[in-house]
Amino acid sequence: MTTEDMSQYPLRLEGDNIPMVRFANVRKSYGSLTVLDHLNLDIDMGEMVTIIGPSGSGKTTVLRMLMTLETINGGVIYVDGEPLTHMEKNGVLVPANAAHIRRIRSKIGMCFQHFNLFPHMTALQNCMEGPVQVLGMSKKEAQERSLELLDMVGMADKAGQYPSRLSGGQQQRVAIARALAMRPKVMLFDEVTSALDPEVIGEVTNVIRKLVDAHSLTMLMVTHQMGFARDISDRVCFFHSGAIAEQGSPVELFGAPKNERTQQFLNAVL
Ligand code: ADP
């Protein structure tokens, strides 16, 4: 593998309109399988971007790289102007150490398909855990804030319940409140409605819609629910074979897709 010239990447992004997230030339492979090939993608502050595309096209890998659950094989990811995957050493970018990654990653919250709530804690305790343990917030403040967030997702009356007593949709709403309790600047949603029964999908999509309206959060979402993507996204990116084949506003992408692969995909799923 050739060594990449890191001097082509700025040490940090500067200016008035820097993106909240930037993938600059990002490559990811597993052995000989290239999963993402020179991905370039900027997400503006407060923007809601949805990734759609066939299974295996690299959508989840994009989120996993942002959560630093995967290392990258080339390029740089920036969050809020600072490199996430790299850090400065003697004026050049070198791979980031664990402390640097922890600091930048704290700006990112994620909700997964499987809600991963702590089963031995109530909904309220689930939301308070991170702020108290990681952010060092007082229990009183964490409780007040968690109750506000549970109220926002319509779960205030279930604050004392354990996850096993909640429906899938209710658990997912608690998981969203728990992620928000860490005060992220960027929220990632990975197929958050896929594991839910059809009748409760609306609960979760309404909560996300409310978040989009009420907060200036930057959001990146992977979904196979095209109606939802169309309703709430500022921009939709269609992934194919590890690259963005087409992107645009929901009206452009769903209404008049230009790329043949996008047309084929939408014909098959709509
Ligand atoms: P999508 O979310 O679009 O379905 P993924 O990002 O999950 O796609 O996967 C992209 C490709 O990477 C697929 O071909 C998948 O098989 C492969 N892949 C994902 N994770 C791994 C892994 N840990 N090891 C090897 N291959 C993987």
C-alpha cells in the first residue's frame, strides 16, 4: 500500500461556513474488498442527510466510521472542524490516539437498530448514566435534563419503567433521549425503525421529525423507509458500490432521479 501524502489535508477546517462533518477522500476496505472508495461528503451544521441504497453498498460503514467503530484506510474525517481520525503532530496529521478520538467523538450521538438500553436500569437511569458518569454532571441536573428529554420523546410517564416493560417503539424513543442527554452536535440514526413493528414506526419517526424541527442538530441517517427519507431530509445520498452515485434534495432524487442505478433502485423499492 502506498503511503498517503497527508500534507494535502488541512490540520483543521477554518472559516465561517465549515461543514459539521467532512469525509475527505475516505477509503475503507476489508482485505481485498473495497467498501468505500474515496468518499467525499460534507454535511452542514443543522443539515439532515439521509443515506439510501442497496444492501451492502456501504451505508452502515459510513456511520460506523464516524463512531470510530472502524478504522479507515485513507483520507481524513473531520467533525466540527477538527480531524476525528487524525491529530496534529509537528505540523502534520498522524493517526489519532485514543484520548483525541474520545474528545472529538463525544460530539456525536448514535441510535442503533437495536436500542441497546441497559436492561437493569429504568428509562430515567438509562438517560442519566452518561451525563453523570462521563460528563460529570450532578445527579440533580442530569435527572432534570433527562426528564425534559423523556418528555420531549413522549416518555415522561414511563421514566420509572425498565426496558423489558416497554414496547420496541418506546425503547427506541428512550434510546433517542439517552443519546441526546450527552449533548451531541451530530446525531446518527442507523435503521432505527427496522426492528420495529409497523404500527409503532410512526412513534419513532415523529420523534425524529420533532427533533429536526426543534433543534439545530446535524443528523445523518441510514434508512430503507423511503417515505420517511423523503419527508424529513434536506438531502438524500444514494450509495452504490461504496460511492455516492447521486445526491440531491428529496424532490430531485425521488422525483427525477438522473442516475440509472438510482432509478432502478427506486423502481424496485417504491
Ligand atoms: P449497507 O449498510 O449498505 O448494507 P455495509 O456498510 O454494512 O453496507 O457493508 C458494506 C460491505 O462491507 C458489504 O459488502 C459487507 O459485506 C462488507 N462488510 C461490512 N462489515 C464487514 C466486516 N466486519 N468484515 C468484512 N466485510 C464487511
